[in-house]
Amino acid sequence: MTQPVSLNCDCCGAHYQRVALEPGQWARCVRCNETLESAGLFTPQAWLASVLAALITFLLANGFAVATLSFQGSAQSSTFLGAVAATWHAGYGLVAVLTALVGFVLPLLMLILLLLLLAPLAAGRLPGYFDLALKVLGLVRPWCMVPVFLVGALVSIVKLIDLASLVVGIGLYATAVSAVFFTVFSRLSPERLRFMALDAGLPVHMPGARRAPSPACLPRAWALLLSAAILYIPANALPVMSIQAINGNSAHTILGGVIELARLGSWEIAAVVFIASVFVPIFKILLLGLLLWQTQRRIETGLRRRTRLFRLVEAIGPWSMLDVFVVILLVALGQFGNLLSIEPGGGAVAFGAVVVLTMVAAHSFDPRLAWRWAGHRRRTHDVSRQAQPVTQG
Ligand SMILES: [Zn+2]
């Protein structure tokens, strides 16, 4: 490193000089204890190879059926996009667009962006669009929900297996591999890619110190959070889907679905759906509300714990999409004319909106504000303080 590079902590706003890390080491913020940078074992070439493999797997996952359901002599199979189309044709355009975005469009865009960034880096070049692509990547990353769709598909299979005979398709296996890739790629943050280019000796532009956190983020986050809390009521009160069968019609709410799974003896799946669809949204709304209130009241205690809890709220955000994915798959697979037909319900629309609103609320809150109002100014922790390298294990 020829000249000192500064490193900003996104959680508390502290400022550091970047220190050289050995592979397997990471640097932690001495103030809030969040990870500032971790030294990867992969070269840009290795990352490029895994992105190419992920792209092929992702296309396979979407080109082949997730499952085929056989019922009274006829069979119905569906891909992920087939499930989106079935939801669209059932008159639930908003749910269709939302699931298409988080399950297909944005994950595909993320892979294309990684490819466009890593291919030149692997060849030792810095593309002209480097900064723009990193910016878009930062916006797209939190909305890629392939691992959530995988668990949703597994839940759908458990729900359908008692109803009719079901065969798992290549699409599901490919989705499982894709989910692993996307989990690994969550480590490829824009900062990480920037440092990768810097370490390769490329003339990369390093952003300076971030602007001070603005108190304007609080009313915005409150408005989004309160909207989510209000919509959480119809999300649970209205049915997320209805089943029309020869032996009668039935409407299913989220909690009703959990009880039914438990009644069928699938306790583990019932617990997964309960945690993702009932516990996580309530936990997220209450916890974010508490964090916003504590910041607004300028409470100075427990800042490290609060920062950790905010990170947790961000991390669990996408998992409440689980039930929405279950609904669209059941709608696509459960189409057997008069014998059996599954339609989405208004609860699914409200539920999708709750997930989006809580995630946007969390993203619009700046956790650095709590530190700043507690008197931790950026200047007092200036570049003289070095990030601490920590060895793994
Ligand atoms: Zn920090």
C-alpha cells in the first residue's frame, strides 16, 4: 500500500486507516465491534469462476420445474417463473411482480453485475463503469431472496405431499445449489470489491469520509414502520390463499396454515413457518421501533448491543417473504380444474407489503445517528486509531 487508505465504520461512523490483513483475518471496529473488513482467501479469478457456475445453476433452477404434482390422473408442474405467471393470471399482479423481482430479476442482475465487475478485475483491468456498477450492486444485494425461495419451496412440498403425489424436479436441486452460491456471494460487498481492485494495484477511486448521519432518517423510518405495523393486521386477518376442492372450499390465513402443518404432524416445518411468518415480522417491527425510539430520546446506554440488534433486524428482513413464496408455488401447482384449485388471497398482498416496508424502514435508518447523539463524534476517533486485526478461530 503506497498511501494510507481510510476505512469508515457503517455502524458507528468511526474512521480508521486500513491495515494489511493476512488471509483469514478480519478487522473490527474498536468502538462498536462490527467487522470493518475481512481478508478473503479467494482471488478475483476464483470469484469469477464461482459467479459463472452460479449463473449456469441459476438458469437451470429457473428453466426446469421445481416439482410436479399428480392428482386424479392428471399432472401439473411449475418453474419459479411459472408460479409467478400463475399468480399474475389469478389477478394478483402486485404479488407476482414482487416475487418476480426478489426471486428472479434482482438475483439475475446481481450475478450479471458481479460478472461485469469480476471479469475485468480478473484480467487486471478496471472498467469505466466500476463505480456505477458497485453502486447498483449495493442497492440490489439486500433484495436477492433465492435462499428464502428454497425454504419456501420445501414448505410447499411438505404441504402438498399429503394432498397428492409429488415428484421433486431438477429446478429444486438447482435452486438449492443457487441458494448456497447466493449465501456465499453475500460476502462480496461493494467495499470488498473495491479493496480487491485496490489490492490488485488498480487506480480505483476510494470514497472519502461519509456525510454525517442526518436526523431526517428518523421520521422517514417511523412512517414506513407504522405503515408496516398497520398492514400487519390485514396480513394476518385475511386469508393468504383459498383452496377449492370437491369436498368443500377453505380459506387459509398464515396462522391457520401453521396450525394445519402442526396438525399434519410436520412440527419442524410448522416451527419454520411460524418463526419466518409470524415471529420475525413482529420481532422486526417491535425491535426497530425500540431502536428508533431510543435514538430519538438520545439514550446513550447499550450502544454496542443496539448496533448488534440493528444488524440482526437487517439480516432477518428477507425471511418473512417465505410464506409469499409458498403461496405462489401452491397456486401454480394446485390447478386441477374443478377437482382442486388454489387461489391467492388478499393476505398475501398485505404480507408482501409488510416485508417490503419493514426492509425499507430498516435501510432508511442510519445507526450512526445513535452514536453521534451519544457524543461519539467522528473527529475523536480519527485516522490515528487503527483497526484491530483479529485472527479467525
Ligand atoms: Zn463502528
